Amino acid sequence: MTVTDGVASLAVATLMCLIPGASAEIFSNETVLRQGLTLVEHPSSVGDCEYYSNWDGTVENAVAWQFEEVVAPDYGAWAECYDNDFVCYGVFYFTQLGDYVDQTVDIYVWDDDGGLPGNVICASIGNDPGPIAMWPDVSSHIFEINCQTSGSHFLGYWGDWPGERFGWAGAVSENGPLSCSVTKYAPGSGHPTGWGPVQIAFDYVQSLAIDEYAAAGPPEGGACCDLYYGTCRFELYSFNCEDQNEYWFEGQTCEDTVCEHPYYPNCCLSGGSCWVAIPCEVCSELGGHCVSAPCVPSPCVGPTSTEGATWGRIKSLYH
């Protein structure tokens, strides 16, 4: 590793890389490392959001600004260009040398001003990136953005450690195709102040490891009902409505949704237990009766005991 006053660059090494799975936990920002010489493939889509990437899927290095090269609000930021109408999520790859304490990350979407970032379209300030892998490991960090861009734009981040040693570095590819990677050079850096190609300072970088999930427009969203309580909240994505006893009504708002399972009512069992979303024939086999009401407050006679049923628990009662 080499460090100058303003620049931190991690030496070339074989990496162990994290890629989230194709499920709701893809958006948990949790770090789980998997070994590999290259990054395994992301899900090609999540809902209506397609996956876009400018690099070749292999990481050879990582870069960061530090000390006087990091000046609020965004000198020392990094970004990649894309051409999509709606950004659903941003995917960023970080690694550290032990200096990450509690530094936060600001996520930005800028419009395209002649091939460089222009005005800020959307911003999310002070985000916790979650656990960051130790070099030579790399972790992936995914943030919900939901930004209408209407075409060419830049997606990027700024690490919040102005005047201090870097908290983490962003992964880069040295072997893939040359992309539109840019960074914002601080005054006095020895480089032209403002946005410019990353290669001015890091001539070995082909692309930054910054990806996005994007769509043609905002998702329609839907009502997410908690069948325990009969409560409702609106979510843009169905995978945010996958907890036990939750049910997704696509394209509906909470105002026009009755929070009952469209196929299964709840089930009152002896002793006052209320189980959620059980087919009536199964409820009857269990010695109970169906009710068209949330389990809280319990509609069942007897001591209140609200339970979430699982098929494993139901099957166990047949033996």
C-alpha cells in the first residue's frame, strides 16, 4: 500500500468479494464475504429494476482521498455515469485498512453536464455504510435511492472524513474497459479543481466499482398488510413486504386496501389462539374455526394468544 498526503491506494491483490443474494436481504447492507477471484454475478433484475455496471466484475485495487483532499460538501467524491430514467438502488464496493470507525457516506445522483456531474438531482446524506471488509476483502453496500433522472446522470458517493485519514477506499478495476469514472478534485490538490476523470490522479484505474439498479420509471408500489394487526403501510417494492404474516397488494394504496388475506382468513383455535392466514379446511382439521378479522385484538374466545403459523408448525399437529 502507498499513501501520500492526499491519496490512498491499495496494492494489487487477489480479493475475496461479497455479492448479495437475489432476495430481500440483497438490500440489507450486511457484509457477508464469499471467496473468489472475481465477483459473482448480481441478479439481473429486482422487480422492475434492471442491473447496470460499467466494469468487468474483477477488482484489482482500491482508491480513496484523505486529509486536505476531502472538503465538505463533496470535494473528494467519486462517480460513474449511466443513462437510465429512474435509479432504484446504488451498489458500492468498499474496503478498509482498519481506520473505519463511524464515518458516514453521502450518496448523490447528479445530472450530466457535458460528460461531468452537474447539478445534484437527488442526495441522501449521512448514511451508515454498515460493516466494511478488511483489505484484501471487498464488501458491497446497497442503498435505496428512488431518483427520477430522465436520462444521462452520474451516481456516486462522498466519504465524510474532511481533513482526516480515509475511513475506507472504493474498489476499482484495472483490467476492464475504460469507463466514465470521475472524481471531484479539491482546491490545492495539484489537479484542476472540480470534477475530472479519475485517471488524472490514478492512471491505472479503468473503472470504479459503482453499479445501479434502474428502471424506466418509478415502481407502482403497493400496500403491505400486516395480517396480525390488520395494519398497512405503503412500499415501493414487494421485497420490502416479506416478513412473516405480511401480504403484498401490488398497485394498491393503504386507503383502498382492507388488510385481510385475499385467500385465507385467520384461524381461531381452542384456548383463544389466533393463527394468521390459515386455509379454512386446515383450520377445521386443527379443531378451529375461521374468522375474518385481524388477530390483534384477538377475535377468538379464551385467553389471548396470537401466533404466526408456519407450515412446519401446522404439519407437526398432524403427527
